[in-house]
Amino acid sequence: MSCVLFFMRSDSYNEAYIPAQQDQAQKDARFPCPPPDQDRACRAGPPPCEGPQEISRLGFPRANRVLRRPEFQSCFDQGRRYFTKHFVVFALPRDSREPWRLGLTVTRRTGSAPMRNRVKRVLREFFRLHQRECDPPHDYVVVPKRNLDPRQVGLEMVSEELLPVLGRISREARKRLDGASVAQAGGQAPSTREAPIRDDAPAGEKPRDEQARSDQDRTAPAQAPSAQDDRTPDRPPLRPNGSLDRP
């Protein structure tokens, strides 16, 4: 009886020992796996964006913005207007030492708040990319028309309409500056074209140019000798410019 119990205990001991080795093996198999925190750190962060990116939201300096209401009103009252298919642009010249500025008047009739913000963002991005075309500096105020669909607003569409306007404003401003500089130079020194014309001739004597023109306009009878005038006493006397003196 004791032998049977001994074998039963030994069998149970063996059966209990074998699973212990399997558990140890399974624990060793899981050891190479990274800790939970490290695995979570590897998966952190969103995947990289693919496809076309949204319009850049780079900062637009405050010095390049029209902010106050009187500044908007001055641009509306004194600036020149330029019309495109979907926008009205007001341009008011500024001093050459000052920066150009942009003002936007996008009202609720353009669309909802997200749509209005999209239009403003596109316009600011356009002017930021074309800063060289804003010379000489101006105050620009852009007003969308009622026929503008904010869902169709993009850099390509805005560039197609506003880039020619910026070029025209720049050309007109340069012409005005060139004309002003020429006028200022003319006031300081006489022009070469005006030099031959002299008005300082002595009293009773005509200037050379006027004397030459009057000599060319004289008729043949006016250049005839005085003896011929003696033969025709009934003829009215001639004026110095060659015309007849009617009684």
C-alpha cells in the first residue's frame, strides 16, 4: 500500500514540475519584447501628410496691414480703383520710405466665417508671394464682388486677376515719379529746348526768331523798292508786318 502511494506522489510531483518548466520557457520567450512605454512611444505621432498642402499660414507683419478705419476711408476716398472679374482694388500711393500695406474688406455677403477666412488667407498669401510687384509702395484695399464664390478661390485664380493689376499700378506710379522728377529739375535749371528762345531783345527790336518768321511771311510788294511805291500814290501804306493799312 505504501508503494502505491509513493508512486502516486512521485507521479504528481513529476506532473507538477513539468508545467513549471513550460511557464519558465514562456516567460523567457516574452523577454525580448520592448517595454510597453517604449512601444507606445514608437507609435506616437500622426502619420506624415500626403497630397497637396493647404495654403501657407506664415505670419503677415503688422507693418504691412491696413488696420484703422480712417486708413481704409482714405484709401476709398483718395485711391484709384481697379476692377477685375471678382475683385475691386483700391490703391493709394505712399511715401517711398514706408512699406506697402494690405487691407481686406470681406463682408458677410461673401459667405460664412470659414469661407471669409479662406478668402482672406488666399489674398494675404498672394501679396506675400508678390511683394516685389508692390513697389513703389501703396496702400491696397481689396474688396470681393458679390459674384465671388469663396469655394473657388485659390492662388491660381487670384494671381490671374490681381497680378496684372499690380503691374499696372506699379507702372503708373513710376510714370508719376518720373514726371515729378523732371518737373523739379526743370524748375531749378532752364531746359535746353527753351535756350534758343530769347525775350531780352532791346526795346523796339524784335527777337531774332520772330524777325526771321516775319521776314518769311512778307509778300513781294512789301519787299519792293520805295520808287515803286512813289508811282502808285493811291495805294494804302503798308504796315511793318506787310499787311495793308485800310483807311
